Amino acid sequence: MLNSVLVSILLMLSLSLLRVNVVVALLLSAIFAGVVGGLNITETIDAFNTGIGSGGRTALSYALLGAFAATISKSGLPAMFASKITKKLNGVTSESQTRKIKYFVLAFLLLAAFSSQNIVPIHIAFIPILVPPLLFMMTKMGIDRRLVACILTFGLVSPYMFFPVGFGAIFLNDILLGNIQQSGLQTDGINAAVAMLIPASGMLVGLLIAVFYSYRNKREYDLEKLEKVEGIEENHETPYCGRTVAVAVIAIVLAFTIQIMTHSMIYGGVAGFLVFLLTGSLKWQDSDDVFTQGMRMMAMIGFIMIAAGGFAEVLRSTGDINSLVAASVDIMGDSKAIAAILMLLVGLFITIGIGSSFSTIPIIAAIYVPLALQLNFSPLAIVALVGTAAALGDAGSPASDSTLGPTAGLNIDGQHNHIWDSVVPTFIHYNLPLIAFGWIAAMVL
């Protein structure tokens, strides 16, 4: 009998690789999953509509953060940084100097992505603020945008895997250890960050391969297409002064503070937007246009997240997630090595379909923890297995914000395909090493 989870995820990936719009691929795959999983059309649509509700809050959060990002762009703060980098580039005469600037920019983006998960936990909202103003300079330098996508995704995913601050604290302590304890393993005294250190090292290996091998060469992009994008012309500079930059910094700090206090990106984004209005840095008559521009910038992410929520709910409603896990249990036997690899692969498929590692843990922990205890895996190995199985697929899923975010910043001129330039590169460079290093962690811990 066909497993609806397996075949529908394969269908979704196949349609996406054929350049079918991700939202359409999710919709068609959801219907297919429901039919194969024994649901009638009405039940499938009801489940999908239920799941849409869960994605609505996330979509609204990204839309408001997009509006906030557009307002910050108007302040000139990102343009100031891009202008300084461009002036340095114009004075460069040697290839070695160009290479230094290239790696400085890449390191800056990596630091920004890493910080967005803990120090200033805004997740992907920084991407439409920082990346577009740098695109002209990156295009002139021939920086491969697939490399930038890999760097951004690494910074979005790897911190929560091993660094217990910000989103990492939620993932490691609240979700990972919390669900493992509910599933029957006493987690007192277990350091989840230590357990996840080996798998996270696999992410680092993938990043180094992407930077120094896969995408080290220059890649040409059409400058004319980029110049047609408003505000990205070569000689365009958003006017800025000390006051507007200071207001932007205050707005950012306030948005971060309120987001942390309320645990809501929505209120953080609104607060930051209001700072610009109340200080006069953004004129009231211009606010509608700027707000709409920012929401439009993040709209596709919102629609995909909404559709992904519906698709995930249909998969849960079929009951075939549990049967997929149960089928893998039958194959494992008493072999810890086979059990570990199958747990990781099943986790990969589930996360790719759902698009969220955070949402995958409750699904797999309930079955994996008793099984791992039965096979005599150590507590640290169990934490590493469940955590890696959930993280697998976050990088490389068409519906994950860890790939959608980079695409939103890199594709403003239509020269960065979401599937082939974000999803496929991150899947290859991160999921394959994660499987290998996650398996090693299960065997040695």
C-alpha cells in the first residue's frame, strides 16, 4: 500500500524541480496526499483549511516585518553600508583585494544571519533589509548568488541546532528536550547543545565546501535587469543623514525589545514602523506606499507558509506519518546502525514536507524515543538522533523559511530561482553532511 506522506512529498519535490510554482505544488500535493491517504475531497479540503489557519500568523508576521524592512531601507541605513563597500570596490586594482572584499561581505552576511537567531532574534527579516542594497556590488564582483543562499541558510539553521540562545533556546530546551522527556526519557542533566555539536559540525563542513569549492568561481548576472529594479541602480543612493540613521537604529532596538517581551514578531514590526512615523522620518502621506511595498516583498513567503501549513495538516490527518515511522521500525530490527540511518531519512522526508524542524519534533519524538531506548541508544545519542532528524530538511525544503528568506532577498530582479538556486544547493550542501554526521553522533555518543 502506498504511503501518502512519502508519495505526496515526492510529488511536491518533483513539481517544484519542474519549476511549477511552490504554492501550486503544495496545493496539488495536498489533494494527492488526502486521496491516497484515504480522505475524501471534503475531508482533505477541511484539513487543508485547518492548517491554513496555523500559517496565517507566520505569514502576517513576515508581511509586517517586510513593511518594517522597507521603512528601514528608506532611512538610508543599508544604503550607507552598501555605499561604503562600493567605494572600496571602486578603488580596488588587484584580484587579491577584490577577493578580500568578497569574503568580508560574505562574512558580514553570515554574522548577520547568525545574529538573527539569537542576539537580535528577527529570523529572516534582516534579509530584505541588507541583501538588495548589496546586490549591485555583488553582481559587479561576480559573486555566485547560490553561495550567498548557502551562507544565509547556514546562519539561519545552524545556530538553533547547538547554540542555546534565542531560537536555539526554544529548539534545544523547550521543544527538543521537552518532547523527548514527554516521550519517556528523563532529560535532567542532559546538555542538548553537546548532543547536537557533531551534527552541527556537518553543517559547517557543507558551508566550507560551498564557499571554497562549489561556488568559488564567478557567475555572471544581467546588470540591466538589476538596474530596472527601483532603488538598485548603480548610481542610486538613498539619501541619509545622522538623524535618519539614528532613528533607524532606535526603531530596530525597540522592535527587537518588544518582540522579545511579547514573543511576537507582529508587534515588534508594528512598533518599529511607528517609530519612523512618530519621529517624522517617514511622512504620513508616504506610509501607505512604503507599507505596501514591504508587504509585497514578503508576500510570496507568506503564501508559501500558509500553503505549507495546509499541506502539513493534510499529512497529519491521513495518519500515514505514524505508519511511515512504523514501517521503518519493521526494517530496523535490532541493528542500531540501520535504525539510526532510517530515523534520519524519515525525519528528512517529514521536515521537507512540513517545512519546519520545530514542528517535526513532536511528531517523531513520540515514536523514536521509545524505540531508541529499546535499542539501548544513550541519552545523548537519542537527543542527537531526534534533533538531527528534525533539522534535516529545514535547509533544502521548498516550503522552509530558511530557503524562502534568501530567495526573497536575492531574486528581486528575477535572476535567482528559488528551487534551483536556493533549495537544491542547500539540500546538497547541508542535508547530506547532516545525515552523515548525525549518524556518527548516534553511533559514538
